[in-house]
Amino acid sequence: MFKEETIHWKKRRRKRAIFLVLALFLSGFLYLLIGGPGSNYFKSSLNRLLNPVPVFKHIIIEHNGEKKRLTPGQILHIHPYESLKIAKISTSIPFNRGIRLYSQGFDVNALQTQTVVTKLLPDQDIFRHYNYTIIIKHNNNKIGEVGLVISPSLEDWLTKANRIIDPQKRIHFLQKATQEEKHNIQLKMRLADEYLAQKRWKEGAHIIEGILKEKEGLPAGRQAGLNLMKKALDAYEHLHDYNKIIATLKTILINSPDDLDLRIRLAELLEKKGRIKEAVEQYTIILPQLTKKEKITCMKNVGYLLFQAGQKNKALQWYLKAAKYDRKDPNLYYNIGSIYDDLKKPELAEKYLRLAVELKKDDIEGRLRLGQSLFNKNRLNEAKKYVKEILKRKPNHFEALILLANILEKEGDKDGLRNIYKQILSHDPKNKIILFNLGILETEQGNLQKGRQYFERLVKIDPKDTQAREALFDIYQRQKRNDLAFNQAIRLIKFFPKKIAYYSYIFTHLTALDEFEQLAQYMIMGVKANPKNLELRQYLILAYLKLEKNELAVKEIMQALKLRPNNTNLLHQLAKIHEGTGKLDQALQVYKKILDISPDDEKAGKAYLRLRITLLHKRGKSVQ
């Protein structure tokens, strides 16, 4: 019993001691607070405790029910259809007194309850990229901020685009998508595909080019880049932009050097655009990957390209390589023979041409080429043999007939030549060369009427054939058909206005007919075309004199005297005109000039004396 009381007493003493210590501490604290030593320090400490500096620590947001802690400056990315709720704001302010939230253009206070974000967006439009800043304020002072980015997913954009029926609206929507999501490669690819599907090749190619510049961001890496380049190729094909096609193919082949189809495509395009050296380079790369049959075709093609480029020796080497594998192609032998012929190696040329025609019994072209080659070497009998083989199969083969005609002409077989010409003409009645040759042949053998008929047919076909007209002019003169010769002459001066012989014939013909008015017109044309030709001016002077157009005659004589100042015939004509028109003084002066030039001119001397006497007699009468 005593022991229990002792324990109880000890407990009471301990409680009293604790109470006393607390009372002393509280008394000391109050003493310092109301003015004792050190009171300023304790006052300020207490003030800081009751009124701390406002500091934003973090905010907790429930995102689709999951709590996410955002510290100052952090950004939360969400989908428009997701829900948000502000669960807690942690600051240095006790009980968050004076703390509030603000966001321009976004009702952040609506997030005090769980809210679907779409409801807070302008017009509830989810297809935009929204960036909001949530500012944490203490009273009116900003103490921190966090970011909120709201944007649709790639699937949202693509699903919406696929549901749009109108093609133009779909394009417009995808353009909006790429503007909102500037760095989204997949949306750009979808827009490019849409452009291409709507055959808007230029816009599609432009988008793809932009994507390829950012190819490091392609979702599937290198293969996606290659696929895009192939899409660009199709666009460039439709745009006929061959330079870009070639550049793109080269880029693809750097990454896929074993793509045979693309390399063949590149080689063929280079060939088409005349970039022979590059085409040959590509075909050479392709060659080892081909089958034997394909190799032969490729080698022939390379030979042809090099030949077209003027590199005959290189072309020959490729053709000879092909000939090792293909000994039954007459065209190949023909090509080899042609090159040897160009390289001035006639024996080798003939060898391969013969091989060509032996392989192909009905090879008319090869025989014709060989016949022409032999003809050029003046081996007429051999050439004739091949030509006759052709004509045996095709009696009316035009080129073979022409070649045979050339052979017969060299042989001097005019009868045979005439027959060949007539055979050609029977199948080609308007052949101007044959008509002309037949005309010449008949004319040379004295058959003027037949020759004339051929030339007349020829000028009817081609009125501008001057050679035929000249031949007709000659024949008509020989046949004394002056009217027809005259008609040809007046046509020929239109083609050859400087050819004096035609004017001479016209002068002779019209003078005989006393057609001086017409003669003057033609001679005016001649003088205009040949102002320094004395003969034509003399023709014109005579025409004017016959027409009694003395003034015009004098004018032309004066022009003629500029060309021949000492021409006494012209001076006699001038003096006679002056005398006839009563200009005796002027006539006297002209006769004096004639005598100065030619003192022995008896006619001028007599005229001069006669005029002097006449003038003296007139003057004597006037004195009386």
C-alpha cells in the first residue's frame, strides 16, 4: 500500500515540474515579445512565421483520374477528349490564403471539378493546336506557372480526313492539319498522297520534296524515304519533268544500287533525252545482271547509241562483242559493215554486208546497201547482180530501180536507161527527177518533141522548176516556136532577173512584132535589175525612140553615157534627137564632142558642118 502511494506521488511531482518549465518558458517568451532584450529578432521571426514569402511549389492535376504533379514551368500534354481536375495547389502560404489561378482564353477555374477539356475549347473545336499557360497568383502577383498543350492525335486527323467525301474539302482539311502540326511527317505524307490521288502532281511533288528534306524524321527510316522518292517519280513523270526524274532515280540508286528495274528505267530515260554518255554508263552497269539474250540486246543498243553519238570505233567494238554471241542477226552485220565503210575499210565492210545478205535471203535492204556500196566502188557488174536479185522479188522497188538506172548510166546503156526511167515513171508519174532525166535523154538523142513533153509535164507539176523551163526555152528555140520560147523567157526573167540572154531574146522577139510598148516594159524591168548593163539600156532607148518618147529616150541616153561617156553611137543618137526636136545648138555641141573623141567620124563631121552653116544662116537673117 505504501509503495503504490509513493509511485502516485512521484507522478504528481513530475507533472508539476513540466508545468513549471512550460510556465517559465511562456513567461520568458512573453517578456521578450513585449520589450525585453532580443525582442526585434523574435518579433521578425514570428512575423515570418505568420506571413511567409509566397512561393509556388507544385500543382496536382487529375488527368483521366490519374494524379500528375506539375512543378513550375512543366507542361502537360493532353487530348481534347480527356478530362482534368485540379486536385491540389501547394504553396508556401498557409491554407493558400489569397492564392488563385488564371489562364488567358481558358476557363481554368472550371477544373475545380472533373471536366472534359473539349467543353472549354473555343467552339469546342478539337482540330487545333492549343497552348495555354496556367498562372498561379498570390493576390495580384504571379508566383509561378505551368503549361497546358491540347492537341488532337494523329489518328484523329486521319480518321476525320478519311470521312470527308468531298475531295476539295478533304484537301482543305489536310492543309489545315499540316499547318497545325507543322512537324508531323505522317500528316504531310497523307496530304501528298491526296494531291497525287487527285492528279495535282505539282503540289504533291512539292510536299514530298519538303518531306525528303526532313528525311531523318521519317517514321520508317530509309525505306520510307525510298518509297517517297518513288512517289515523286510518278509525279515527275506526269509533269514531264525529266531532269528531276533523272536526278531522283540517281539518288534512289545510290541507296539501292541493285534495283535493276530502276537502273534500266534511268538508262532508257537518259537515252531518250540524248544524254548518251550517261546512258551508256548505266547500261554498262546493268550488263552483268542480264541474261545472255538480254546482254546481246543491251550490247547492240549500246553500239547503236555510241554510233549515234559519233563514236564509231567504240560502237564497232560493242557490235563485234554482240556478234560473238549472235551470229544470225543480219542487221548486226549490216551495222558493222556500215561502220567499216565509214572508217574507210571497204574490204571489211563488204565482208559483213555479204554475211548479212547471206543470212537473210529476202533481205532487200541489205542487198540494196551492198549494191550501193559496190556501185560506189565502181564494181558495176557485182552491184547489178544484187539489184537484179531485188527486182526479181520486187520488180517495182523504187530505190533498186534508181540504183539500176545509175549503173546503166555509168555503163552508157541509154536504151536500157530509158526503159528503166519509163518503168519508174509508170509507178510514179510525178517523179520530177525521172521526168527531167528522160527529158534530157530524149533531147540529147535529138528527140526534141519527146523531150519537150517530159519537160512540159514537169513544169506543170512544179511551175518553179527553172531547169525544166530553161530546157523548154532551148527546145522551143530549136523548134522555131518563138511564141512558146518568148513565154518561157518572160517567166525565167522572174527567176533570173540578172540573166541578160533572156532579155535579148525578148528584145528580138518583140522587135520583130513591132511590140515596142511591151518591149519597153520588159526592158525597164531589166534595167532596174541590172542598172550598169549598157545593152539593156540601149534596148530601152530603141523602144522609146520607136514610140517617139524622145524625152524618156534622152533620159536613158544620159544614164547610158554615165556608163560609157565616149560611146559615139549613144552620142549620135542624142545628137539626132536634139536635131529632130529643133535643139540645133545642143545637137552641134554633141557632134563636136563626137569629133573630139573620133576626129575621123565622117558622119559626125558632115553633120557638124551642116549645122554650123544652118546656124550661121539663121543668125545672118536675124542680124539683117
